[in-house]
Amino acid sequence: MKYAKIVLAGGNGYLGSVLANYYKTIARHVVILSRKSKAAEDNVETVLWDGRTEGQWTETLKDADMLINLCGKNVNCRYNEKNREEIIASRTVPTRLLNKVIAEMANPPKLWINVTSATIYRHAEDHSQDEYTGEIGYGFSIDVCKQWEASFFETETALTRKVALRMGIVLGRNDSVFPRLLNLVKFGLGGHQGDGQQYVSWIHEHDVARCTEWLLNNEGLVGVVNCVAPLAVKNTELMRLIRKAFGIPFGLPSPQWLLEIGMLLIGSETELVLKSRWVVPNRLLESGFVFQFPNAKHAIHDILSIRV
């Protein structure tokens, strides 16, 4: 085994399962900090925590190679006052708690990755946004990201390197955005959303896991890092690629007025679909990271293939 211990805070969701499955084959011990108890499986152990108070869970951080914090209420909801407060608190409260605990430890994790969001950048159709010159946007989603990253960097952790990993839309087989898009295609609704010209910054789930390991082994990477594939695609092209890969030639488009009605009915926000996220991973590329799935066509084919 290459690593002694990997800790996933709030790792009981989709991305947490992707990372746990990746690291359980190369780490002696994988710990998931979760509000829900679960029996240990092989070398993957779930430890209870509430994300608000210190407890026995703090012992799991000792001598860890890496902590990955995945905490955060799903933003796929209406942005009413109650949900806004929960979305912000579910990110900033656990982050500040981890900061307090780690800053006081003698043997804390070597690396702490806080998974944030690439939606912090502005709506961009004119040019891409990177870590150096990318322009921060405005609105509730961006305010969430700003508070989230501020709570991460506000405390110095001298013995623990920090990376804010600005994540794009993760494409994978289970419980990710991709199965929902595929369902639209299957039912003949897989045309573009809105005018279809908005960019989608995406990343294959396996490259997410590989990226975190790359960060662990490249100590010069610190601060903000974009976690997206190098080639963003427009919404109309992404839907075309999914239709073609699945063998369905046509899909009805969803104009903005219809999306607004649909999102209201399912309790979500059109921003999640219509915002143009054109983000590039310059720091990863500069450091030599090689994406296994740099383009959407190959990523979609891989997700749709049957893998053992």
C-alpha cells in the first residue's frame, strides 16, 4: 500500500464513494466521517461526526496522509431563505471546525483538500477562466463559494498544506449529473437547454480521484486549483455527444421558459443549467498532470461502457 490513511469528511455521498473505492486499493486505511453509521467494509471505516462539535472522530486525523472535505448541502434546491442558510452553514461550519482541530494538532494530515466549486467564476462565453486571471462572478452561488473558501483559508495550519479544489460538474455512472442527462436522452428530451450556448466545465469521476492523488504527491501545489477537464463543451454539444453515444439521433430542446417551469416544479434553480461555466485547469496542466479523459466524447463512451 502506498498510503497509510486517507480521511474523507462528509464522504458518504456520490463523490465520497468514488474516492473511497479509489483509495481502498492503495491505502491501508480509509476513514469516512459521516452523520450516518455504517459497518466497516475491508479497510474502509465509517466514523460518526456531526460536523459541528469535536469528539472521538478527531483521532482519525492523526498522521493521515490526506484529508478531503466534501461537506455541503446539495445546491439542487430552491434558493429560499432556509435553504440559503443551510447551504452556507453546511460548508462553512465543518470547515471552521476542521481548521480549529487541525491547527491544534501536533501530527495533523499532511494535506487538506477542501472541495469547493468552479461556479465561483463569472458566467463566461467570451473566454475561459483560470486560477490566475479568472474573474469572480456575482449572485448567491458565488457568495457561497467566497464564504466557503474564506472559512478554509482564514486559519493558518502550519503543518498541513491546503488546497481549495474548485470542482466542475463530475460525470460518472452512479448518482451524478450524467444519469439525469441520460434519462432525458432516453425519453426524447435530450436536446439543448436554453439556447445551448452555455459552456459546461466537466470532469470524469476517475480523473477527480487521480487529481487528488496528484495533489498529494506534488507538494508545490497549494492554494486554489481548478478541477475540470481541459476541454469544456457547450451544452448543445454535450447533449449531442450523449445522444450519439446512446444511439438516439434526436432530442427535444428545452427553452428557457420551459426550464423555469420545470425547475419550479422539481424544486431547483435554472442557474444550475443555464450558467456558462468555462473553466480551465491551468495549475494541474502546468504541474504535469495528464488527464485520462480530456475530452467529453471519450468520457461519455467510458461511462456508458460496461466495466467490471
